[in-house]
Amino acid sequence: IRKSEATGPLRKSVRGHSGLSVITLRELTELVSRVFRETGSVDSGWYGEVSRVRGPSGGGAYELEVWALVDQCDGLAGGIYRFDGKEQAFQSYPDKGFSSLWKDRARDAWGKKYGHPQVVLA
């Protein structure tokens, strides 16, 4: 691959997982809100009033939800959270033993070299 005038310098993915830096609640909220910020609501006719978000959602026919499975986050205890796009906040949900299961599965998918991720968004 050569450097192109149109694309600029070649891009390179760098993975430096030292484990010393933990994502903050502010950073996580900013990341999720840029994609799933609620921009209003609309009466869909079939489903009643539904949220409008920035991403595609079948013409407003259904809502998009973001769930955060948190292990490490500065300012947010480990657990399961749903992101409320209107309030721009994470709402806690009961864990019921799910944390240990997702951590094991995430570690397997992520690779044992890196352990498990701090946060998984679903």
C-alpha cells in the first residue's frame, strides 16, 4: 500500500494495553452519547411515541438501546447499565450473576493475552 495524496499518510492500528489507564464515566458517556443521543421523539403510528436518535432506526419505528457491561470505569461501579439517551446517563440494572459470565466470554473473545475489556457495549 502506498501513500496517496487523497488519503494522506497510511494509517496504523496501535494497541498498547498497559492496563494502567481506566476509562472514565465522562469518556464513556461522551462516546455513547455521540452515537445514541436522543434528538426528540415521534409518533410512529404503530408503536406510539418512540425516540429519535442520530442513527438509522427504520424511520423511527423502533428504538435503539445501548447496554454497558462494566468491569472497570472511573466513576461507575461494575455492573450492567442501560444508556438513557434523553437524560444522557447510565441506569443501573440488577446483575443476577451475569457479570462473571460476560467477563469470561469477553476474555475469550478479546484474547487471554489482554485479559478482559473494561467495558463491553451491546
